Amino acid sequence: MVYLYIFIGGGLGSLARYIVTKFSHQFVSTDFPIGTFISNIIACLLLSVLVVGFSSKQSEYAWIQPLLVIGFCGGFSTFSTFSNETFSLFDSGHIFLAIINILISVAVGIGLIFFIRSRA
């Protein structure tokens, strides 16, 4: 059953990432991969809130970790797309944007998780 939860969560997370990316490109016109950045940051935020929120209730909500933490957050965030878009920025001569993408994605992602988990 755990595999089914991961499968469903991963599919929903991937679909949500696609929607966020499409909507972000409609509202923001930039070479910066804003959709992937937004998805990854929301996934970090959601993951840390879920881990903290359900840490003391693991037996009651045993299904929530594979569905949301592993599946949804795993599908919603994406290191492969982040890496490909960053490479494309370098390759197209947008060196500054590529470096900014790396720095703010890592700093904000880890910073959010650190901030939320250290407050628990």
C-alpha cells in the first residue's frame, strides 16, 4: 500500500509542478526559471511543515509520509529540472542568472527547512 501512496502523491506533485510552472510563465516574463524555483521552495516549506507537524503522530498518520512527504513533495520539487535549467542558463550565456539560481534556490530551500524545523 505504501507504494500506491507514493505513486499517487508523486503524480499529484508532478502535476502541481507543471501547473505552477505554466502559471508562473504567464505572469512573469524572465529567463530565470521562476516556476521551478517556486515549486522547489513550496516543496521545501511543505515538507518541513509536514515533518514537524506529523512527527509526534506517526502511528496515526502513517500513510501521510509516503503520500505527501515522499510522493507529493518528491514530485513537486525537482532537482533534475533545476539542474537542466541551470545548465541551460550557463549554456546560453546567462552566467549571472545561473549562479543566482543556484545560490538562492539552495539558500532559500535549506533556510526554510532550517527555520521551520528549528522552531519545532
